[in-house]
Amino acid sequence: MKRRNLLGKKVGIAAVIVAFGLLPVFTQSPYWMHVFILMWIYIIVTASLRFTITMGEWSFAHVPLMGMGGYASALLAMKLGLSFWVALPLAVLITAFIAVFVYLPCLPTTGTFFFFASYAFGEVMRLCWVRFKNPFGGPAGLLFIPAPGPIRIPGIPAIEFGPLSKIPYYYTVFVFMLLSLLILYRLEQSRLGRIAEAVKESNLLAQFVGIRVWRYKMVILLIGSAFAAIGGSLYAHYTTLIMPVDFYWGLGIYIIIYTVVGGTRHFGGPIVGVFLFVLLRELLRPIVMYVPLVYGLILAGTLVFLPEGLISLPEKISAWAMKKKIAAA
Amino acid sequence: MDEPSPKPILEIRNITKNFGGLTALNDVSFDLHPGEILGVIGPNGAGKTTLFDVITGRYRPSGGKVFHKGEDITGLKPHQIVQKGISRSFQLEVLFKNLSVFKHLVMSRHLHTQVGFWGSFFRTPGNRKEEEATEAEALELMRFVGLEVQGDRLGGNLSHGYQKSLGIAMALGPAPEILLLDEPLSALSPKRVTDILDLIRAIRDKGVTVMVIEHNMGALFRICDRVVVLSVGEKIAEGLPEEIKHNQRVIEAYLGGAVRA
């Protein structure tokens, strides 16, 4: 029974991946392509935020670190003339390196204090981009970030990235998202994920079974930052312009809302959260000034009625049906 | 009882610990000999738990030193102390509330799990084997402390008695040479008290040196070889249980305080 369930799940996930993989066959409208490209980027950023939450601390520096990935990658491409394919991995390394110094002063704290300390150090980073016109461009940010270089596979024509078609971007971001999710999932299932669980439950007891709590927290935060940087780099080279305001604290709040409403306990939670909210945002275009209000209501409703998030809804329904069945029998 | 061996496994030397203006421990010294069960007793606020916190690296002492087999281990971090083979349980339930008992014990074997990061990431067959070995050890521990039926229950849902047993099992997970138990008998039924006393004896018989903090003196005196008495942060007596029972200062510390109150 359980095995069949697992198989069903795998088939379901594969079907969803294939369906979205084939999406450009059905619609090539630049509008929907754009919506989905941004959605895949947000999924990378949100899933990696959730990965860092598994060890118990909520980081508010995640979005500024995403921005750091974007700035690093854009500057490497613009000033050094590096190709996107080289700039992205370098930007990931640079961001992880900077993240060490962002999180070093935060790590002695826990809980709310960690949240606010990480906010402060993230904001320092953002203010640096505003303040230093050279090289970050000040409040206006960076313009004309080069698109990724063409992908040349022998036998087929080279795939060019440009303003004419969004399809190459769609597939590039889609593949990056799938790989990121795969790696994050495997990390969570590995020993590192189990240590994170123990650290989250009790820092104290974890220390006394020999876990170096501080080091593992840092490792998990750095892995999270690395994936945030992937999202930032993709964002920069797709939109071709980035500004400090793109990574302001409000986006951090939204990403946390996506995670909480989707469900923090399940790997799929943030994916469901991002999916629903991004589509909801498109539906609410006519009343865009009320979007934060609607988000707030949804967040409050979820916290009250479904504290484990939307992803726990099927479970809750089947538990409720089972109860009814027992009551009827 | 045979003579205590001349070389102590743990030497506590002139330990002092101040919290601001409050002196929790004042110039406490004693030895722990290999293979013994040492009881640490004293009225509330005597500094017993602080002493454990200092030995296990949770607090850095304000003065004094701790030696393990002649090596200075003062001020090491808790995870380093565990690596030296000194492990502890907690007085209050310090558990992973949302993890099952089985997962607790798998985590308690952390130091002895030789699973590499990449092996664990790619789920190599060798890694799977290692994990199975760890799981077998966790089951063994569960059986040893009598929690084999409780394996799937969450730490936070266990009854007080089982939580105590789980706490001891967690401290045994790192396979320590020295085990420090902080009030393992508090608020237990008489039947459970006997069970835990048998468990402590069984742990000693496996070659582990045990140091126990306890309020329940009657029960403690049934198992311990020697007793150290603390009162208001100072060591007021040390000796065999029989001597301690008739020590005038100990009686005063316990009864005197009670009479005045």
C-alpha cells in the first residue's frame, strides 16, 4: 500500500515536470513565459530559504544574499567580460564567501535575535549597493547586463539568448530549478538533514551528543546562500538590469510568507506556496494595490486553520474522511 | 569495597564559579576514581548542577581546573568533552521533542557514525551498511534502557519516567567512559527507582565510571561507593555512605536549614 503510494507520488511529480517542460509548446506568450521564469527563480530562492530553516533559525539576509549573487554575476560579466556560464558559479562562490561574514556575527544568537541580526547585516549589504556608485551603480543599479552566451551542441543549431524569444531562458531557468531542488532534497535526506533536525529541536542536547552545532549551522546557511546566489544570478542575466530595491526587505517578507503558507515541514511546501502566490498575483493585477492585504489575510488564515501549511491539506482531508468513516461504522 | 585505585580518572581542583555577585561554587576539589559510582548530594542551590555544567563545558569556571586522566580539560566546549568520553544527562527533560525515540538514539551515536558527507548524499551501498549498523546500535541502546516498545513515540509525548530513561540512553549513546547523571531518580515511582538503580549498576558493570547527583539519599546510598556533599557552593564532606550518614555537618546542612525555615 505504502509502496504503491510512493510510486504514485513519483509518477505525479514526473507528470508535473513533463507538463511544465512542455509548456512552451502550448503557449509562447511572452507574458506567461515571463511569469513562469520568475516563478522558477523564486522557487529556487524559497526552497533554499526553507533548507536553512530546517536547522531552526530564520534568516532575513537570504534575499540580500540573492541580490549579492546577482550583483556579483552581473559585475563579473560586465567588468571582466566573463560569460554567464562562468560568472554564475563564480558568483555562487563569492556569495558564499560573503555569507560567512554576514552570518558570523549572527550565529551566537538564536530565535528572534538571529532573525533581526541577519536582517541588519543583510541591510548593510543592500545599503552598500545604494551607497557605492562604483561598482554597484547606486540606487539606479546595473543596466545592460549581458545575456547568457549561446549554447552550442554539435548537430543542432546554436541556442541563442536574446530579446526575441524567452524560450531559451525558460528552459535554462527550469533546468537550474530542477537541479537545485534535486540537490536540496538529497541534502535534506542525507546525514546533514538529520543533524539539522536535531539542532533545530535542541541546540543544547545536540552539543552534548557531540554535534558541533555552530559549524553545522554555518554550513547549512552557506549552502542556502549558494542557492540564493544561483537565483540572483539567473534573475540578473534574465532581466538584464538589477537595482538595490529589487532585493528590499519586502521581498524577504514575501518569501517567508510563501514558505509559511506552503508549509515549512515539507520539502514541497515552498514550491506550492510560490506557485499559488505568483499565480494569485497575476489574477489580482486589476486590484494590485490590495495585494499585500490579500497576502496578509491568507497568511493569517493559514496560521489559524492550517498551521502546517497548504501542503498538509490532503493529509488533513484524508484524516478527516477516516474519522467520518469510523464515526459512521 | 576494595581500595580506590591511586590514579583518579577525573580530578576536580579548586573549582570556583561566580554568576555576577553570586558564588555558585567555591573552591570545590575532589577526585573520581575509575569504576566507582560517586554520589553528589546537597540541599537545593548547593551548586551540584553547576558543577556538572562546569565539568562538561557548558560553563567556563571562574577559577580552578578539571583534569581528565592528567590532561587539563578546563574550558573545552561540550562537543570536545563528549569526544574525551565524558557524557551527561540533564535534570529537566532536554530532549528532541518532535523526534521519535529511535531517531534520538540514532543521533546519540553521532560521534560513532562513520558516514561521509558524499556517501550520505549519493546513498552509496557502503553508506547504507554504515547506517544499518548505527540503527542496530540504537536498537541495542533502546533495549538496554528498557525503551524497546517506545521506539516510534515522539520524545515530547513520553511519560516522565520514560523521558528519564531516554535522557540516560542519550548520554550512553556516545559510549562514554565517565557518565554524569543529573537527578536520574527525581519524581519517579518506587518501582521505577529500583529499575533505574539497576540500570546504573548495569552501566557501572560495563566499565563506565558514574557520578550521580541525587536528592533521594536513601536510594542513592544503596548504589554509590562514595559520596561528596555540597552545601551553598562548598564541599562540606566526602566519604563512604556510612560515614556521611553520621556526619554532623551534613546533618546540620540538611536539618539545620529545614528547622530554620
